Amino acid sequence: MGRAGHALHRQRLRRGHRLLRREVQLYTGLGAAGMVVLGVFGEGAALSSEEQALTVRTAAEAAGSTALVVGLSARSTAPALEQAAVACRAAGASLAALMVQANSPKPEVLAAHLTAIHDATGAGIVLQDYPVASGVAVSADQILAVVEQCPFITAVKSEAPPTAVAVARLTRRTAVPVFGGLGGVGLLDELAAGAAGAMTGFSHPEGLLAALEAFADGGFEQARAAFAPWLPLANFEAQPGVGLAVRKEVLRRRGIIDEALVRPPAPGLPPELAALIDGHLAAVRTERV
């Protein structure tokens, strides 16, 4: 990379730093209990180590006292250990846990992987079961066996459809908190099945918060009424393949980010879907009035 290329790279990093602070401030302003940085739905796996460190460090600085869970994209132990070291240094005291994907259906293999990361960092582990990203199918029994072997697991993020079934099978047999994901599409059923809350990307986190608060106050029916205005937008953003591009464009139209480009090979936003976004946003604004 030449001098001009380095200058452009630094300029983009500074710009990303500013926009990420704006997004973190959205979450902290709403009173989020914590945030996930470098989650699998975003572009963490496409970032260099330098970019990952800057992302985590920026989020930690902007989040103040809000706890961070940092995701590791690597599924093999050696690169996961390298990513974990970067995450821990960058997050500092803000780190609540590292989120690690299930890399094997064999409890002894997965437990050894998680133990190596915990031993090297001292960090708590959020075990993520997300077969769409990992390509690994893990049963509830297998996850429970790993949880039993690994007392440092602080939470399980269950994203294997049908999520409400997986959440129910886990929460019946462990006191470790279980969270749903998948953009919030199954949030109501996950809460009814015993989920501890929402740990997922959605362009309007205030909608997730509304559902959680309503569930705590009045159970499923009240949560259903609170989340109903947001669910079409959550479903729209969760479309396979293009979900990231859709969500970034929604965030751009919210004024949170300045541009909605995605890194190849992720597909860009189809114009047919772009034309529908304003209608979804208008419906959300109307319903909230």
C-alpha cells in the first residue's frame, strides 16, 4: 500500500471510529444493559486485527460503564486465541465476556476449545449456537453437557431455529441465562420459553427494549402488543443473504451511519428492497405516535 493508500485507510478508520461512537451512544442512551461488539451478523470476520482492535476500543470508550461482550469469528482454537487476546486488550475493564461459536457437536471437543480460551484470558464465555454461521448443529443435550463441564460459561446465545424450542429445552435444565437472537424475529416466543432477554442486532433497539419491559410488566400478551409495531421491520431486516445490507441502510436513513456499504463478498442491497424501506420506517413512526 502506497502513501496515498495509507492516508486513505487512516481516513476511513477515523470516520468509522466517529460513526461507531454514534451507534454506541444510541444504545447507551436507551439504557441497554450491555452490547455485543464484533457479532457474527456484522462484519467482524471481514476486519483485520487492527480494525477489530480499533472497533472494540472505540466501543469501550463510547460505552462508558456499559458492559461489552466481544465476539470471536474464528472457530479453530489457535486463531480464536489470537482474536481473544486482541479483544481483551482493546476492551479492558469494559469486557464482560467473550462470545464463542460452537465449533463441534462433540461436547469434549467444544469444552476443550472454550476452556483453552478461558484459561488464556480469564474471561467469561458466552457460548453461541448459530448453525447458519458456524455450520455446526448442536443439540440442547450437547450444549448442556458443555455448560456442565465449563462453569465459566456466563450465558448461552441460542440461535438454532426453531429458537423457542431450543431456548425452552435449555432453560428447563440450566440456571445459566439463555438469550435468543436472529434479529429479534422470534423474541416474543423466546421470552415465553424462558429467555433472559434479547442479544441481537436490530436497527431499532428501542423496539426490543419495549418488548422486554412489557414482558417484565405484563407477560406475553403485553409484550406482544408492545412489539407488534416493530415486528414487520425486524422480519424485513432478517432476510437471508441481504439482511446486513438492509440493516445498514436502515441505520443510514436513521442518521446513525453515513453510508451503507458492505464488504465483499456480502451482497449489496437490491434496489427492489431499498424502495420498501421508507414505508417500513413510516409505519413504525405512525404506530409509535
